[in-house]
Amino acid sequence: MNARVYVGERAVQALPLLDRGYAYGDGLFETLRAHRGQLPWWDAHWRRLSRGAARLRLPLPRPDYVRAEAERLLDGADAVLKLIVSRGAGGRGYAPPTDAPPTWLLSTHPLPPPAPAEGLRLRWCETRLATPSALAGLKHCNRLEQVLARAEWDAAEIHEGLMRDGEGAVVCATAANLFVLREGRWWTPRVDRCGVAGVCREQVLAILGEAAAETATLSQDALESADAVFLCNAVRGILPVARLGERVWPSHPAVGGLQRRLAESHPAFESAALPGSEVS
């Protein structure tokens, strides 16, 4: 891993001791897939970061400077890039400082292993997402619900866990958004009460269009009776689901077609696209 820390537009050697991101999770982050040192979805990630910063009233560094530093750190590599932006340094106590420059950190990480060819095997998580959340949709720095959910299993044969809210509605996986196909139409859980509005989710919704996809409150039964299921995130793209408990899904041509369409906007996902498939 390579990492660099900045305060405003000044590179520093370490995270400030009183940084509010470390002390309170007072910040946001983005996790991006780099392809040959470039960041194909940069604009989408920065738009989401900006929306979150506006809601939190959190200052951001200049996007052109951050992107230039990110590409310099990547140095032409295929990698995962993580950007964390905090409110900056402040004293003890919750009251936010009024004039602190933001602290931000860039780090590069190895690419994840390829998804299994047969599809993902999932489980239900017992940890629930709190609703309604004032932070719904945001990629904020407090991910303790996801940490607790991911700690529920260590079996290698389970690839991800699905999370529900306190009322039992399906929301997401621990590190991905969710789509289900029912009666020829795609559905993805709403994220206006909890969950993260994923950048890859946004890309998939744009590909499908309003005629073929919709956000909704989804029950556990609706998911388990679906014709096809996939997860998606900005690092791994579209990940077909093969099994959830006793429910098994064969590969579906509609999922492969979406993988191909997604690769048109992000070439890092070309290897995941299935040949000979069509979007339904």
C-alpha cells in the first residue's frame, strides 16, 4: 500500500493527532477502481462526495488537485484507490471547527481476486441497519454496522452477506448494492432511509433506464423468489449471485448483458463481461 496525507493543499507526514475523521468518523470516503493509472468514474465519485460534503457542511479540497495527486500516486497502475476526506483537526468535543482545512488521505491497494465463475454465495446477516438514518445514502466514515455484519462469518465458501433494516426490508450487502430481476424488470432497494447510494448502482440504473429498472422497498421473500440477483460496487463491477441459503440461481443472460454494457464506461470490467449475452 502507498499512502499520502494532506491538510488543505499541503502534504504532511502523518494524520493530525486531533483529526476528526479519526476521532469521530467525521468525514466521507470514496473507493475507486483505477485502470492503467486512470480513473474512469472520477466525475461520478466526486459528484457523490460533493453531495455528501454539502449535507455534512464539510469543506473539500480542489477536485483537480486531488485528481492530479491521485494519478501521480497511481503511476499508471491497475489498483484500488481510496480517498478519505475529514473535517480536519479540532479539539475534544463534538462541536465542529469553523475554519479548519480538510484533512484528506489517498491510498492505493491491490485489486481484489476475480469473482468465482459460478457466481457468489451469500448469507443473511443478523446485524440490522438503523432506520431512519440522517446519513442515509452517504459514504460516510462510520461503517460499524457493516463491520459487525462482516464479522458474523469467516467461512471461505461465503462471499458476502445481505443486510436488512430494522423492519426487515432488504437494503444491501456489506460492501455492495443489490439488484433483483422479477417478471422482466430490475429492482434495487431504496437508500433514502439507510444504506449507501453506490456509484456503480447509479451507473447500472442509468444503463437500464426508468423503463427497465426501479427503486423500491424489497422484502426478503421478494429477493428469494427473484429470477436473477446480482451485487455491484465500484471496485468489482457487477457480481452475479448463485446461491443464498437453499435458493440457487443459474446464470442469467440479462446479467451478462449488463456486465458488457457496464464495461463500456469502465474498461477495468471488460474481463467480467460474459460473451454472447443480452440485456433483457
